[in-house]
Amino acid sequence: MPAGAGGPISRVMGQLRRVLCAVELDASGLPALGDAAEVVLRAGDREARLHGAELVVLHALPMDAGAPMSPAALEQSLFQRAEVSSAVIDAVLAGIQRLTGRDPERVQVEVADGPPERAILQAADDTGADLVVVGSTGARGLRRLFLGSVASDVVRHGHTSVLVARPAPETGWVLLAVDFTPASQAAAEVAAEEARRRGARLCVLHSMELVSPEAMLAEPGVIPSPALMVTPTDDLVDAGRRRLTDFLARLSIEAESEVVVGPPADSIVSAARDRGVELVVVGTSNKSGIDRLLLGSVAATVVRDAPCPVLVVRPRDAREERPRRAPPTPPTTQAAPL
């Protein structure tokens, strides 16, 4: 599909006007960007080209542990941050040209202060981004837990769709997870278009987590006894299959379908690993409070644990209702305005 063309992804996500690409860089290693940042930049450039959208690249500098105690120390700190910001911008612009062939004059690079997740959410709102592209380092242990929380927080608290970029082979499979909510319908239309433009087959997964009424009435924080769990029956699974078939027929989507029994997030991650898919697509809503926490937790868990890129689709009306914020503090440095 040529850049700027219509299609299901345009109807659901809206024609993308601006893609925000958030990269994590090691300032001490510049001008090298690192493998994770290169994956994110390639993914952001691809999405921007597909929709004829503007590309904005953001890097967040961590805040200093303590404020300078004298005017001279403050001046030195600001000078050092300006030098780091300039080096980041130069490295990003050179890297984008090398990796994608994109004209650096057609890229906006921003360096912001603060924790990465906060800087990304603020920049997404301030720039009016339609899609945020973030990375996952594939680290393990505590480092993975810390770094993974950035992508998870952006998914939970943002107002736009999010692509979590990871290296992945072109296996010819896209996995869509649905729960029959309006958010699932939006995700289904996007997943069908993603499979089409990748020349891949689409597999649609519905996970049934069956719990008895007694377990639902149990006290919060108490793990129900296995005796209270409903034993899955063929009738229940067959009903799920029929509903999934009707769901796809209503949207005119051709795909393989699968109904499994188990916690949704674990089922999605397991299916992605077992099938070796190249992309997972899930939906998330614009709800607030506990509803958003519960619904968003599935997407956040998939974002953290999936072995491949994950596209979290938020319906267009969710982004149109995003709160207006006061004008932001100017970034440390900005280059190549669009």
C-alpha cells in the first residue's frame, strides 16, 4: 500500500500524521546507537513512510541525582547537558540516514529531561503523535523488569497506539488476540491490514478464562481453590469458536482461528512463541480507573513478555479525547524542524 493510502489501518488508527519514535541511547557510546535503538528507528521510519507521516525521534536524559549547589555548578551542568544533547542529535540524524536513507532534514529530533516513560507520554501529547514506537532490549532479570516497565507504562497510560519494536524474522504469521470488545474490533481491522501488507497469514486467538461464581465472590487477594475453577467443557469451547467465527465474518476477515482456555496474557505469549509469529496485535481501551487497569494489564504483560514486536491498538476516539496540556518546557536541544 503506498504511503498515504487508505485502508482498514487508516480508518481505525486514523491516517497517521506523526510517529513518535522513542530511543534509549548510551551517551558514552555515541556516535554508535546500539542494536535496540536501531531496531526502533527502522520500525518508526517504516510506519512513517507507510502513512506519509512526520517522524519525531525522542531521547530522554535522566535527571541528575541532586541539584547543583552553586551558580557555577549549575552553569557547568547545563553546559554538559547541552553537549550531550548535541551529540545525541548528531548521532540520531546520522543513524537515520545510514539505516533508512531518510533525509535528515525531514526528521525532528528532541532531547528531553526526566524519566523515559514520563518524557514519552508528555512528548506524545505535546506533538500530537498518532503512534508511539518504543523498544525492548531483551534484557533479563531486574534490568528487564526495569526497562520493560517503560513500554508497559506507555501502553497503560498513553492516549495513542503503541508499537513495541523487537528484532523478529519474517515468519509469515501475524497473531491477533481478541476478547470481542470494541477495542478488539479496532485491533482486528489493523491486524488484517498488517498481515496483508506483510504478505503474512493471520491467526486470531481467543482465550477463555473460566471461573466459577464462588471464586468471583472470594475475598480480594485470596487465591481460589482449584475446586472452585470451572472445568472447561466442549460446549463452552464450541460456543467460543462460534462467537469467534461470527466476529471475523462480521468484519469480513479471513484468518485461522483458535480458542484456548487459560489466562489471556499467558495464552497470547505462549501462542506467539509456539507459532513463531512476526507480530502480535492486541487492543486496549480508553477506559479509566480499575477498568483500564485490568484491561491494560493484559496488553502490558504481552508487551513485556512477547518474543516478537507487539502492536497495541487504541481506537481513534481514545486519542481524540486526550487531555490538553499546558505548553511544555522547551527541550534541551532541538534540530531539523519539519
